[in-house]
Amino acid sequence: MTDLHRIDALAMSPTAFLYEGHVHGEPLVDASLFVTTSPPGRGPGLHVHPYPELFLVEEGPVRFRIGEEVLDVSAGHVLVVPAGTQHGFTNTGSSPSRVLSVHPRGRIEQTWLEGEPES
């Protein structure tokens, strides 16, 4: 059986959509994804995962902070943040950005370093 979901049905806030394999997968899948749409000047603050995270910038530009490194990334780029590395990003453009992140776990494990974002 195919597991099919509309992204808007996965909304956890006005700007974030979450698919966790342990909740939605049928059959269960050991992967999760976030789709984050951030207004200009906003984005998820610093946080860390015990596994690597894969990002696809679909609409941007966005500025990533990965450890001590700062990267300005435009739409159409993929990047990987190593496990245990603090990271976050901010929309540096004048229109909403859209970033897809893939977590290689069916349940997201995340520790916020700057406090949890507002919904």
C-alpha cells in the first residue's frame, strides 16, 4: 500500500510541516522530513541532532550557521550537516524561503540551543 499525504495535512504551525515515519509511515519508515517556509529574517534557531541532516533549499536565499561556519545558500542547493553539529538558518531574502530537511530517523531527535521556536 502506498503512503500518501498532502503537505498541508502535516502542518504543525503556519510555517512548518512535519512527516515522521514512526507516526505516518505505512509501512513504517525510518525517516522523517520537515518543510519549513520562513518569512524574511526568520528561520529555525540553533539546534542539534544526534544524526546528520540533509537540506534542500527549494526557495531562498537562506543563511545557514553550521558550527562556526556561515554559508549563504540559494535555491537549488543541497547540503549536509554532520551529526552533533549545531545549526540553524535564516531567510535573507525579501520573500518567503522554503527549505526541505531530511532526518534519517522515523522520530526526530532535536535539542534546541536557543529555545524552541514559536508556532
